[in-house]
Amino acid sequence: MNAQAPGTLFKLSETEEIVRRPDEDIRGRDVRDRDGEDLGTVKDLLVDAEEDRVRFIEVASGGFLGIGQDSTLIPVDAITSITEDEVRIDQTRENVAGAPVYDPELVRQRENYGGILEYYGVMPFWGGGYVYPAYPHYR
């Protein structure tokens, strides 16, 4: 996947790539805030093309049968726990509701998704700073 421009994200579902261990594929799991409030479902994983690491989860909420759904990107660093059924994050429902609007075309570039990291108080993963764990792993 490194053929894409540096800093580009891609949706795992739009590729031939798969999660290496099926039990680590969190797509379809419920997402809950730090207080246990329902936020939606993990719809997709956004992967950094340069380093082949999952950087964001796309959370879908609302709608019926996929129609009228809203999507929000949440940095993987906001994840505090993962069980067989759910993903918990360290944010409140209100904070997630106020997050920058998700635009699937714009957000794939570093200059656009950097604002999402900033909003959630997450350090950027580029520039030699903090190295984030690669979860989930995929191949």
C-alpha cells in the first residue's frame, strides 16, 4: 500500500488487505464512550499508507439499513479497551458529537485529519514523535 502519497489514509474495506488475525478485526463492534453510552458501530478502519498502521476507526451512527447514517472518525489512541463485542474510548458522547465533520474525500490527507487528532488531544503520529501501537494489525 505504500504506493500512495505520504500521509494518505485509505479505508481497509476498499482494498484487498485483511486483518491478520480475525479476532482483531473490530469492524462491526459497538463503540461506547467512557461512560458506556452507545456511539455507534465500527464501520471501517483507516490505515496510514506510509506506515501500514491503523490510525482511525470510522464510527457509523443513526440511520436505518445504512441510509441516513452519520460517520465520525476517532483516533485509535482514544481506544481504551476492546472486547469481543465492543470498543470503548476515552471520550464523552458530547465530545464525539462536536468533532470535526467527517468528509471521506478530504480527511484522507494529513493536512485535514491532523485537525481531528488535535480535537481529540492526540499527538500527530508523524515527525518522529510518539510512536503509536499498531492496532489492529493487518496484512
